[in-house]
Amino acid sequence: MPRTDQKKIIIQSALEMLQKTESSCVFLFLNTTRICRWFLKSGIENNDHIVIVIPNTLGIKDAEIRKAGVTAIKSWSGNQTRFSQIKYAFFHGVMQGLIKPDSKVVCVLGPWGKGHLDTITIHDLALSWSEDFPFDPMLLISKRALNAVMAVVDIALDIGALGREGKSIGTTFIIGDTEEVLTSSHQAVFNPFKGYPKKERMITQPEVVESIKEFAHLDGALIISDNGVIEAAGRHLDAAGVFTRQLRGLGSRHRAAAGITRKTDAVAVVVSESTGRVTIFDHGRIISSLEPVISRRIV
């Protein structure tokens, strides 16, 4: 059977599951330009129930998406495990108001970077997440620093997947409630961002992102304001570390991140040096973890 027919069968099967399970929508993960353009021209019916999830580097124009009558989530373009891709898309879906934190969603996806589909999953967001697979977007939705947090998550996923110059790196980002965070920390090394104008320290600028990756190896955390301005790097967190069942097996970097978020209203994003996993903390606990597929790191 031609592969094109196979893709259509999988998507149509997902739409049937959508109706039978009374799900909100289908998240369709399209990882290559070719399969994305194929879908936009496929004429598949009921596509008003489909949200396509595409890497933000594909170069697919918004006009093409609108013409096809579908909604799109443009996601981080790096490589993640399938389950991580799903969780990350759910974060963005909740942020964009496409789904609710307790929605039921059908997902269709294939291997990262490949142009075929081979998996259908059904997720009840009210039931699917546990302490082992935490997902609590509402804690982030209410944060002033939400956009900065998601920008940091993208950077952290890049560091987790690729490291720096092929070598693994672990690091911590603390976002928001800057005044309290600075009061509860001290400079462990020289702050490379000190003295620069705010507009030159915005994490939305590509050159600043590269600087972050360059300084991520420094001891201590990177401190970022609600609106995405880097205040410091190499900052030692003074808040007492947290020891809970949820943090069992995690090291001092994660416990310190939990501690500072319990003491302040900040969000912490931690990259594990050993696994590349990105863990998000708020109010002293893990609210989500994302796993890159590590293929180009020297561990």
C-alpha cells in the first residue's frame, strides 16, 4: 500500500478515535517540510479538529497554514523523545488556549526528524500525569514570567540535547521574582552580564542565546527577570535545598532549584549534565520534565 495512503489511514483513524473518546482535538506532529506540505494539500476532512505541531525552523508560512484551515503550534525545533514532544506541545496548547489542562487529546506522531507517522496515543490530561510524569501547566500560566520561562525551556532543551561543543553540560536557570532571588543568592564567579544595557541582555536575541550557552558551564545559576532580561550568571543559590520523595535520585543542582522556588515566586529550569533532561520547578516541586534525544553529545 502506498505510504501516502498509510499516512491518511493513520490520521483518519485518529479522527475516529477523537469522536469515540470525545476528545477535544487531534495533535498531529509533522517533523519535516515535506510531510507538512503533504498534509496541508491532502484534503483530509474534519481537519478543523486537527492542530498541527511543527518545528519552528521548517519555514512553513502562516498563509499556507491558514489556507488549509488548520491551527498550528510551532514548537522547539530540537530533538525530543516522543513523550517529551507531546508534553511540550500540551504546554503550548494550554498557553494558546487550544486545550485546557484537563482536556482529552489524541496525538499522532512518528520518530523525530522522520517524514512518516506510526503512533497514535490518547491522553486525558486530568488523569495521565503522575509524580513520575508531572505536568501542571496552570502553575505557569499565572506567572508574569511565562513567556520568559518558555524561551528558557527552548534554550535548556538545546543545551540538554547538544551540550556545548559536543560536551555535556548541566546548568540552572532561575526566572522571575528577581529581587528576591538576588537577595537569596550570591555571586560565585564574576558576572559576565554585568554592566550591559537591558536591550543587550534580552534572551530573545540570538547573540544573547549563544552567550547563555557559552556561560552555562559556569558554577552557579543564571538569573533571568520576568521579561527575559539576564541579570546574572554564576550565581550561587543560598536557599536551603529541598529533600522530598519527588527529588529522590536527583543531585544538589535540582534540590537547590526546588529550594529557591519554594522560598520565592521564581520558576527554575534545570538541565541535567548526565542525562540532558530538562526539569521545571515551581513552589518547590517538579511540574514537568522534558527529555531530549541525545544523539550528538559526548557524555
